[in-house]
Amino acid sequence: MKTPVALTVAGSDPSGGAGIQADLKTFHQFGVYGEAVVTLITVQNTRGVSRIENLDADLVLAQLHAVIEDIPPDAAKTGALGAAARQVAEAAEHFPFPLVVDPVLFSSQWNGGTTPQAMADQVIHRCFLITPNLDEASLLAGFEVRDLDSMRRAARKLAGMGAANVLIKGGHLSGDAVDLLYTRAKGFREYRAARVATRHTHGTGCTFSAAITAELAKGTPLEQAVERAKAFITAAIQHNPGLGEGSGPVNHHAKS
């Protein structure tokens, strides 16, 4: 049988908790072969990001073409796209595999992000699944997303902007951690887990979306892929290794 292959197009986190490092660890844990196209280099640890260097868009695109031509993935995901958002989005127009977009949006601390307008204009309509957290969903939808009702409204709006499917992550809700999946075919489905009281949550978004991507690469239907990824990220937070002085990483070796 062919080995499933998953690709990440994202930035590098030298502390290993997020970015391509977290994605590749997650792919391995899910039994798929991982490939990585690097978009930017960061200087960061669990206490924060102190420097970012974006790679030239043509270099990012050359990496992407190289891996797709030789070892084409069965599914791919994006993280921070840096200076290459438009080029990656245009290439995604021709992807014969599902693309999961974990949107890293522009902020004063993170110039490797993509502006909400660029994400809306260039990326959203080219993805199979977009996985914003509450803050990212607020920026993309244009209104505050802070509860299940506003999550539903935001999911519909993002679908109206072209996303085939939308998963809004409710990790910052009060109470249970509830993620909301919206598909045009089946409507809404909630994925709930008890909140884990810990500061060790660095890279949860990267890891969650990478787990979904790995399952899609294996041919798992979307709803089941999200269910398995949710169980994994919950276990990864619960059994975090307790590393770092700030927001520490989750446990990428966790068993769900």
C-alpha cells in the first residue's frame, strides 16, 4: 500500500512547539510521511518571538514545486505564509489534494502573518478547510466572535467567502473547549472537550490542523478526521511535557 504523505507550508519554530516542527511531529505520530516547505525563519521560544525573517516568495514556490513534482502529498496545510501568501494561494488553485488553511494573520508581533484582506482575497476560496481561532475568525468575519452563536455566524460568512468547510476553534471560550465544524452538506457539528487548566498550549493550532491534515491524507472523511484530531490535541495538552518558562509546548507523542 502507498504510504500516505502530508505536506506543511509554514514557518520554522526553533523551540519545536509550533510551525513546521510541530506539524512534522504530528504527521509522524499519525503514521504519515511528512514534507515541509519553509516560508520564514523565526527566533522564538516559549516566552515569545524576537525576530522573523521571511524567505523570498520565489524560494518558497521552488520548494513547493520540488516536493509536489517528486513526492506529491495526499493532503497539505498552511501556517504562516510570510511573503509568499499570494504565490502559495495561486499554486493551490491547481492542487489535486485537500488544503487545510490554519490562518496566521498579521499582527505587530508577527510580521509573518497574512493580512485579513489578503487571506479573504487570495486564500480562503482555495482551501478545503479553514481553521481559525476566535480572534482570527473575528478578523476574517468582520465582527467579534466570542460565543457559539457568533461562531455559527462567522462560519457561515467564511463559507460564503469561498471556504469549502470551516472549523472555528473555541479554545478561548469560557467553559468547555468547543470547536465548531460547518459543512454545506451537513451544517454544524460541535466537538467538545473539558478545558485543561495549563499554560502549556504553545502550538495547539498548528498541531490540531496538522492532525486533521494527516487524517485527510489517509483518506479519512472530514468529520471523523476532526474527531480524531480533537481527541489527540486534548490528550497532547493534558499530558504536556512541562517544558519552557512561558507558554510551553504540548506533547506530540500523546496517545488519544
